Amino acid sequence: MTLRVGISGYGLAGRYFHAPLLKAAGFEGVGVLTRNPERRAHALADFPDTTVVSTISELLALELDLLVIASANVVHAEEAIAGMRAGVPVVVEKPMGRSLAETQEIIEVSRKTGVSVSTYFNRLFDSDALTVKKAIAEGAIGNIFRLDSRFERFRPGSNPQSWREASSAADGGGNLLDLGPHLVSLALDWFGPAEVSYASVRSIRGLADDDIVINLKHESGVDSYLSASAIIGAHGPRIRLSGSNGSLVIEELDSQEGRLRNGESPLGGVWTPPALTPAFIHRGSEVIEYPAEAGNYTLFYAQVRDAIAGSGAWPVTPDDALAVAKILEDARALSIR
């Protein structure tokens, strides 16, 4: 049976990071919520048989098997709660909530209604993320003690028209809520529970926070040094993972985001050619290539599909979402002190 999905929001996230992957995982896009005429036209071009609506109640009336919320952060909680109260499982674009309290509110409704909710930590399925997990499992660099993980860009000109750049943290803006969930969810997935040991959350360009650093101490003994910035002129490697027998270095970003933005999609659920991000093990002057794992965001929605059908687990659990939300909240609070 083909599962019916409705997408709330059809901007960058809805159109490029959810719609093609839902299609690749076998979902039928039966409804899109948008009030923007241009995005309405995009939705109908991408899904000629879809129904475009202007309210969440209209979207939920389309007999959905899944609601995907790809709208602005400020309405994530409202729309997720509406979906669960209507009996429809929900995937929320990260961050699930703008704060720990809002995330807890969403999850409490899920528990009370018995309707599942998850959040879109798609970068768990990056090539680099899967390569790191393989290196950990294989003991490729010995006893791991340190992770450096970053998303760095150089965009000195800010955009006051972008809600992500101009909105306050209370309204869901800023890098802590945009890229912070990716950095933290990956570190927790690889090395387990952690506490914030240091944090800096600040604005360099005068709008929302655009330069963040979060240091974590994991119970497993690993230290994670995480950073996301829009104003770094010389980028560091995407990942440097250090162990007692060398460092695994991945310089480049996973290619899937760029390919999706360019209109490509993983036909049949598989990227051709595969999304492989080169990885290398450094041991002083010795550098050897380490076989990379292929990234595939379709795996997220394949797991969602199986979970709805009762034959698998959700890719991101409520406990996962809460753990990330707590670290982001603690980082903001520690930075303010």
C-alpha cells in the first residue's frame, strides 16, 4: 500500500529536502500547505495530482498517513500538535521545537495521543556520518578521544529578508537552531550522552546568532568540539576524528544537499553516481585513503515508511530529539553567563 503524505511548507526545505526523498521512498504526495503563489506553482509542477491548501486543517483532511512539517520554526509545535491530535504521525524539520520546553510539549502530546513524532536529522545519513560510524566499529584509528566537527561558510553580507538570519531565537532564528541540531545529533549518535563544557553563541553580522561553538564531554570519554559559522574566511575540515592510532579527516561536505538543490533526486531510492565523500586517515606524514560509505537521505524516509507499517523503528526517537534540544538550550544558557 502506498502511504499518503502531506507537506506543510514548500520553500527550500519542503521542495528540495523532503519532497524528492519522500517520492524516492515510495510515498504519494497528496497535499501541500503553502500560501505563497510561487510555491503553489512549484508544488503543482512537482506533483501535478497534489492538492494545494492554505491551512493545516485542510491538509489534515486529506486522509494522510504522514504529515511532514517543513514550515518556519515558529509554527513547528502548533502544526505538529495538530497532526498528532488528528491521529497522523509527524516528521518535523529540525529543530523540532524552538526550545527544550517546546520540544517537550510536542513529545508529551505524542505520548498522550499514542501518535508517533520524529524530527529530520537527515545528516545521520551523510556519507561522512556513515563513514565515521564504520571507522568507529572497525577501530580504524584506535581509541577515539576527540571529535572536531564543523559547518563553516563565508557569507559576510547578511540577509535581513531571511527569517533564519533575521528572526530572534525566540522566533526560531539563528545558527544554533539551524546547524546546531545537525552537529549535536551526530556527536550524540557517534559517542553517546554528553554535557556541555563550553559554549559561545553570538552574532557577528548584527542579526541572529551566526557564529556558534559547543564543546561536549561525553560519558564515553570522548570530547567533541562543534562549530557552525557563517563568517569564517578559511574553512577547516568538515570532520577530524582523532584516536590513539591516527586521525580520520573528511574535508568536504556531503554532496547530497547540492545535488538536491540542483534538482537531482535518488531515483528508486539510490543515488547515481553514489554520494561518496572522500575520507583519509592521517598518521603524521603518512596519509592513506579510507573507504567511504555512500550517503543516502532516502534511508530516513525508508525507515519512517517501515515504522508506520509496523516493521521497523523510527530513525530519530523522541529521546533523541530531547537530548539534542537540552544540549542546545544548555549551550545558549552557558554562553549568556
